[in-house]
Amino acid sequence: MIRVAAFASALALGFAGCASAQTDQQVAARLTAAVHACENSPENTGTLEQALCYKGEAARQDQHLNDLLSRIVDRLSPADHEQLRRSERRWIRQRDTKCHQEAADYINSTASYMFNACMADQTIRRTIWLEKSWTVRSRQIANGGYRHQSRLFQRLC
């Protein structure tokens, strides 16, 4: 339990900045077939349709992230779960701010497209980071723990 608690503490410290460490290629590889089909549909005639494609993709990616978080939360103490929840809420505020800023220079459907594409992108980055963090941490727990958790996040970020 102490090792899992140490992981949750390190998560809270590293969560905010690490999600952006993923490459554009890693993010592109996680886009679903549904968004590609939507983008290439004959009915897709402009930025409004593109915005709707990415709104759906953001929802799919959010569901994937929530599923992953549920699997992790099952292994945490109630206190660590609360700490992770607070961390997630901070990240959501940061993501929303970033995506609103990215869309601010545009109007109408182009602004919606930029916002929705950003939401999908940021959620994928968060998921990748969390998967890597949890996989590394799980291996370390299985091998006797990780003594210097701050180094874990320096390597991942």
C-alpha cells in the first residue's frame, strides 16, 4: 500500500506537465478509425463537419482515458484516489484553457474544429502519459518498489 501511495503522490506532482511530452506521431497513431472515416466521408464538406468529427473523437478518447483511470483507481487507497481525482480536475482545467486559447484566433466552425481537435489531442496525450507512468510504476512495484519517484517522472516527462 505504501508503494501505491508513493505512486499516487508522484502522479499528483507529475500529472500536469507530463501529458504534453508525447509526440505528434504517437497522438496520430491513437486517433480512431471512426474519426478517419468521418474525415474522409463524402458528406464531409467543410470545417463544420470536421468539427463534428473531432467532437466525436474527443468523446471517444475521453471514454478511453476514463476507462484507464478506473482501472488505476481500483488499486488506490481512498486518500490516493482523492489525490488522483484532484490531479485530474487540475489537468481538465489546464486542457480546457489550452484548447480555448488554440481556438481563440478563429471564428465559427473553424474555431469549433480547432477546439475539438485540441480536446482529442490533449486527451490522447494524457492517456499515453498515464499508460506509460502506470506501466513503469507497476513493474517497479513488482520488482520491489521505486526509491526515487521524482526520477520516475523526470524520465517520463
